[in-house]
Amino acid sequence: MTDQSGKSGTNRMAVPEAKSAMNRFKEEVASELGVSLKEGYNGDLTSRQAGSIGGEMVKKMIMKQEQQMSSGQ
């Protein structure tokens, strides 16, 4: 996968300015799920833990978008 600059990678933010907000969101979701995250690399998480965090983030983002769409915003 390549971005507009021709560099490959899938960990690129579409809106780089949102990176800190997404990190806070990830930490919040991990805390809700009882998964401890540390600063920086979290490669010691199990696939189940990492997948749970990502899945819950997506679920919450979809719910928020649906609410916005149903309220006409």
C-alpha cells in the first residue's frame, strides 16, 4: 500500500493532526477493557487484546457517526 508521497505503510494517519486524539481514545478504550498500555511500543499485547481494543474503537466510531447522521448533523 502506498500513500500520496509514494511511501508504503499502513500506519499512516489520514489526518496527522488527529494522532494525539486517537492515542487518547485508544488509551481510554484499553482502560475500559482492562488492558494495560504503556508509552510507546506495545508489542507484548496478545492478538486478542490488540484486536479487542481496535474493534471496540471502530464500534464506538461507527456508533458516533450513526448518531450524528440520525440527528442531521
